[in-house]
Amino acid sequence: MIHSFIIFIRRYVNRLIHIPMPTLINGSGELRQSAEILKDANSRNTFIVTDKTLVGVGVVKKLTDFLEKAQLPYVIFDEVTPDPTIAVIEQGVHLYQQNNCDSMIVIGGGSVMDCGKAIAASVVKNKNIQTLSGLFKVRKKLPPFIAIPTTAGTGSEATLVAVVTDPSKKQKFTVIDPCLVPHYAILDPLLMVGLPAKITAETGIDALTHAVESYIGLHGTAQTQSYSLAAIQRIFTYLPQAYQQGDNLTARAEMSLASYYAGVAFTRTSIGYVHAIAHQLGGYYHIPHGLANAVLLPHVLHFSFDNAFQQYAKIAYHLGIVEQHENEIVAAKAFVQAVISLNTTLNIQKTFPELKKQDISLLAKRAMKEAYCEYPVPKQMTTAECEQILLKLLKE
Ligand SMILES: [Fe+2]
């Protein structure tokens, strides 16, 4: 009862909060615009946040070539690791301040985006990132901030959240503030052609999970639902193509947009149990976020079926996988089956070899704690029900 009341109140409070949209720059070769933006912002020294892999494969050089041509000084911070920790963020803050940087470009996947946002928040507040954990603790404009995703999944280029890992607790925490929405999002499919198929698949299902959890959650609006549907439609059409033909620029461009649209949607509505459980698997075993979501999604869809089937059916009608006159239950089942089939096409595993039976009780407890009163899920899950789902994911 208390839970329903809090979710009800939050739904209305949520709509009062203004969440900005980044300026979207979209298309092959549009990476070059980063130099124009920095020039217009009179940037004296840009802080580039990325990782060593992207430096190694030459993706970062494509960016720095444009900056050098425009005679824009920069500093590269490439220490970002998957699930960035407090220590990595502090290292970045130190380098930013040491070099008197005044603008930021984050170029990479979700971890790079999270790390960049956390560094920028820490810099403007002059505080440790732990003290900014939670809601609305930043409340200060970031330096000119350009997000350039190199995967299509996280949608972080459109969101107000940064996820940080605290290794001492084997847990993640979030910094949430509208100020964390990047000022610019550059979606350039040329940066994604070299992305391995497995990462393409997992990150793509992460975007699907954002769109679906946003769509079936109780905080959806007409605006967020249309962004979710636009994302879901693109993912079902283009993710198999991007997975099978990595150099298919149309598929890469459409997946970039899908991920962005899903980000726009879920940052206004929140997520659900797939993410609540996936975050625990990521924090505890370092299971990649997209993979955890992909494995969990069909199970959570089954669990929520009774309360969310009408929403599933609307997605099925929109995707055209059933006729408009088809019965809602049949349509809803067709959607769940379509998700399972997509996982099969993408060769997504069905269990987690890392998962240990003795950890399940703690993981379930933590997942339910994360979601409680935070995620506007269509159907409440008990810790025991969460344990049942996790038990199915044990490798036999
Ligand atoms: Fe996610």
C-alpha cells in the first residue's frame, strides 16, 4: 500500500522535473562536429574520457585528428575500465584539474559515459563522487560536455544518470541529476562498424530493455511511450542486421538512434526488475550489463505478464508481429516469444556460469532493495520470487 502511494506521488513529481534533451547530431562522419562545438564554446583545453581499447583501435585518433586540425588542445584520460570505480573517477578528476581543462568529450561505451559524467560532476562540485550519490546532489552546470557513444545500448548520451562501482562493497551506486544530461550527443555510425558482434548483441538488448521497462512501467507518458516504441521497432529490425553485418551503416545508424530514443524514454520514467537484478550480477560477478539484461529479460517479462500483457500486446501490434484484431493475450505472448527468438538469433546464453547458489539469497535481497519504491514496475516481486528466477539461471 505504502509502496503504491509512493510510486503514485513520484509519478507526478517526476513530470514536474525538467529533464533537458541533448542537442542531437546524427549521421556518418558527424564526429567532425565535435571540433566546431568546442570552437564555439571557446574551449582552451578539452578533457577526453575514453578507454585503452578505443585508443588502441584508432577510434580516439579519429576524434583527435579533427581537434588538431582545428588547433584545439586536449588531454586524453584513457584509464576507464568496465564498471568504473571511485578510484578511477578520482584519477580522472585529478588529471582534469591538473591540466586546467574546461570542456569534456566522452567517447566510448556505457562505462566511459558513466565515468565522464561522474568526473564532470565531481569537478564542478569539488566533492568526492560518493558524496554525490543519490538524487539531485549536483545542481550545477557541467562544463561543455559532448557525448559520443561507440556502442548502441546504454543510451547514456541522453540520460541524467552516472553509475559508479564501489569495489569495497561489491556494489554500484548512482548519481542522478538533470545536470548530467550531456549538452551534445554525436551519433556517428562509422565509429561502430568495428564493434564485435557479441558486444553489438548485448548492448543492443540493453537498449531494448530500457525501452521495454520504460514502456511497461507505471511512469510512462505518451511522449516516453512513443520514444520507446520507436526504439523497440528499430531494435527488432536492425539489431540482427548489425549483429550479422557489422559494417552495415544503416543498421548501425538505426541502432544508434534506437539506443538514444530508449535513453530519452527511460531517463524520464525509470527502469525495472531486469535492471535491478542485472546491477547485482554486474556488481558481484562483473557480468556485462547488456548480457545480464539479455538473459533476464524473458524471465522478468514472464513474471510481469499478468499485469503488463496489455502493454506487451500494444508493442506486438506496433511491431506488426500479430494482426491488429488479434486477442491481447495472444499478442502479448507473441511479443514475449519475439524477445526469446531475438535472443536466440543473437546467440545469447541462457544461464550465468558465474552465478553461485549460495549467493542467490543476497543478490535477490539487494535487487529488491534497489527496486523498492524506486522502479515503477507493473507487478511487485518478492525476494522469494526473485530467488526463483535466479535459480533458473544457474548453470547445471
Ligand atoms: Fe541498462
